[in-house]
Amino acid sequence: MAKDWWLYHGTGEGAVRRARLEAAPPPPWRDFTGTPDPDHEPPGCAGPAWERTRRRGQGYVPDDPEKDVVNTALHLRRPLLITGKPGVGKSTLAYSIAADLELGPVLHWPITSRTVLRDGLYLYDAIGRLQEAGLEQLRAPGTPAFPAGPDASGAPAGPSIARYLRLGPLGTALLPQDRPRVLLVDEIDKSDIDLPGDLLTVFEDGGFDIPELARLAKEDPTVAIGTDDDPDAAVRITQGRVQCRYFPVVVLTSNGERDFPPAFLRRCVRLHLEPPRLDKLARIVQQRLKVDIDGREEYQELVRSFLERAEDGDLATDQLLNAIQLRLAGAWSDPDDRDRFLGTVMQHLTGPTA
């Protein structure tokens, strides 16, 4: 049964709850003062990007304890750190939040060992700017490549810097607006050791500076640049600073490959997802494939086989969905193929047979 204080239910039809989310006062320590650009319209609940978010999010089946933790993060406006084995639905939960509360397409920031904070905040194509300046010189022989002299950043003046700047997924999520965006920071445990610490200041301040624009603030205080949603979507940045108004719904996922510093953990609401058991698997199959396995021995046998094989090594839920989808299509229906079928679609992700 839904609780009165819940905003996220995981059941869709969230317009009323989204309005409650927008109207709810923030904790005093999470009250930010960014001013939205009145001419910038973030993506809404339409278009291909939203359809991808909606379809993926609708397939998630949250338990009540998961809803409690998600709603805690929403009310406190704190990042949600989700841990668990691969394939348990950590990333999909971010899409479920966006779909359930109709918050627009998820902003996705995949993390690798080479990722640094600036990759998520903004991108600056300095080489492209220099190359275009060189082409301009070729078009007008005999004229200096940068006739105006160096700009306030110390770089030669030339084509407008705005054309070579674009906000990253984290920077786009921090744009000031009255409705939060959902940002998925995927597999943060794969990051360089410094990234979680670098994120702390951004999460606490709810904003960041773009030095390339801050240095030009006296000459050009307001510059319009692209976003992660659309490189051509010109959103105005004033004095080189991006400052949120409503802190975004930040979902960080981790497969448990490393520990995080206490200062980082203190600023997150944590949720650990266990592999789903029989009752939840049945609900997932019903939700994703519209198949009710009650009374259908063939599909119940597949679920039992999935759970048995999971005892010897990690499996992902979508491997079970693949198996049932193949049976729905009539594939691998010969009983003599059973062992080869299970070995093909339910290969272990970890363990001695992976």
C-alpha cells in the first residue's frame, strides 16, 4: 500500500506526485538560488529520448523498502547511491524514477577509469577553436589569425568561445529550473580514486564555475552554450557560473568494486539491491513480458532453473527474460536441448564457469 509521504511509487501516472515534488520545500541546507533562463525549455515528456526513458523505466518493479529509500533521497534532495551485483536493476531504477514522476529523459554519465569531474560538467573544444581560427586566416590572406589580440582567458581572440563549449550531463542536470532532472552516474566504482571527492563540492554547492567563461565575464557577462540534451540548445550562462535551483535527482550506481570515503558516503542516501527472489521475478516477468507464470509449468521451471544456477555464480535478471522471450518465440523448445539452452542464455557473469 502506498504511503502518504511517498512521491515515487513506481507505478506511473505521476503528474500529481510530480507537482507535489516541485512544491515541496527543500531542507534549509539544500535550498539553492539559481535563476532559470526563461528562453530555455528542457526536454519534456515527448520525443524519442523520453520514449527510451519511459520504456526502460516502466519495466522496473520496486519493492516497498526500495520506495522508502528512494523517497528519502527525494525529500532530502541528496544523491542516491545504489549498490548491488551486476544485472539487479541499479541503472533501471533511475529510469523508473524519471518515468514515474514524468521528469523527462534521463541524463546518462557513464564512468570509466579515465573519467574526471570536468567530463561531467562541460566540454571545451579548444583545438577546434584554434583550427577554425587558422581556416579564417587562410580565407583572408595577410590578416592576423586573431586580430583582436588575446582574450581575457589568455588565449588568442577569434571565433566566439560559445561555439566550442557544451555542458556535460552533470552540468546540464545542474541548470536552474523548478523541476529536477534525473542524472544517472553509472558505475562510479570504476572511477579514478579522486572523482568521488571531487564531486563533493559540486553536490554541496549545487553549482560550478566554467573558468573559460568566468575569465570573459567583464567583456561578455552572458554567453549561450549547448547542453548534453542538444548541442545547439543555447542556454544562457551568466558570469561563467551554473547554479541549480532544484537539486537534480542524482542516482549513482556501484557494483561494489571499491570503497568510498566516509565524507562521500555521508552525503548520499544508500540503497543496496539484492538479487530478486521468486515472487519478484514473477512480477518482473509479468511487467516486462506480460506473461503470468502462475499455472504455467514451463515458465516456472525456467525461473527455478535461473535461481538454481544463480547459486553458483551471478546472473542478471534480463537473462531470465531472454530465456522466456525465446520460449515465447518457440525457440529451444525440444526437451533434449534443455541443458544447452540454459548454458546459452544463462551463462554466469562471475564464478568458476563465467
